[in-house]
Amino acid sequence: MDLIGVTPMKNYTQEQLLALRDSQEAWLMAQPGVTGTGIGLDARGQLVLRIFTKGISATTRQSIAGQLPHVPLDWEEGDVIAY
């Protein structure tokens, strides 16, 4: 498959993703439907910026992805429960 015009996701270290998350967290948390953020592994075992949501709109999701175009994102819908 030829992906002309598609920019690949950057491979971030955990420290880089944490710093990026920290620099964007206030903006992310101000987005409607965002309930939390974190760093985690996706289904393929790659580090991602995890965005916890509840009732997020497609428009807001696209806005976030547009603000962080080269960042691997993973979306988790539901309640955030802190232990």
C-alpha cells in the first residue's frame, strides 16, 4: 500500500510522551468529552498517548488528532476510576 501524503507516527520514548502529555494536558482536559490522559501501550504494544473520554464527539476527536498529528493516540471511552 502506498501512503503518499501520509506522515507516519513518530516513535516516542516514555519520557518524551510524558513531557508532551504534560505540555498539552490543560488543553486536552478543556476539550469536551475528555476525562483524563495517560501513557500506555496500544494493542500492538507500542507506546501511545492515551486519551480517556466519555461522550466525545467526532469533531472533538478530529480536533485533538489535528493538534497532535504525529503523536500515536489511543482512545478509551468510559469512566475513569482512580485506585
